[in-house]
Amino acid sequence: MSISCLTTTHPLQSLTVKLRRINQDKDIFMYPDISPASERQRWSVRKDAGNITLHLKDIRLSDGDLYDCQVYKDQDCLNVIRFDLKVK
């Protein structure tokens, strides 16, 4: 599964991407990788054709929740995408 978070000309290495689980008020994943190893195996960030995308593999029923994908350049928040992940 992939979620598009931002289209930008900034290099991916100059950005910080956070995935926040809203209902638990908890950061799940952060790029550059300072996330728990278990989450780094499941979540990844890529930049393809200017599009910053979050990728999730091995989706579990417990992953269903409301999330924010936040993209920062230094201290400035460039974009926030809120999505509701429903797992059936």
C-alpha cells in the first residue's frame, strides 16, 4: 500500500517525514530512520518523479486507524496528509 504525502523539488535527504497515529497520539515512523526496527521493516519512504510516498507492507488488522503523514523541511511543515486506514 502507498500513500502520497507531497510533490516537491526538494531532495528526499533534505526532508523529514513523520507518520503519526492520531488516536494514540504517537509517532509511528520517521524518515530519516530513527524509528523502531519493527516499524522500519514495515514502513518506508521513497521519492519517485518528485512525489514523496509512504509505503506499508504486511498490513495487519491492528493497523486500522487515523494517521497523519507530515513532511518537514528543517523546522517548516510543508504538508500534512490525513488518512483513515481501514483494514478488512
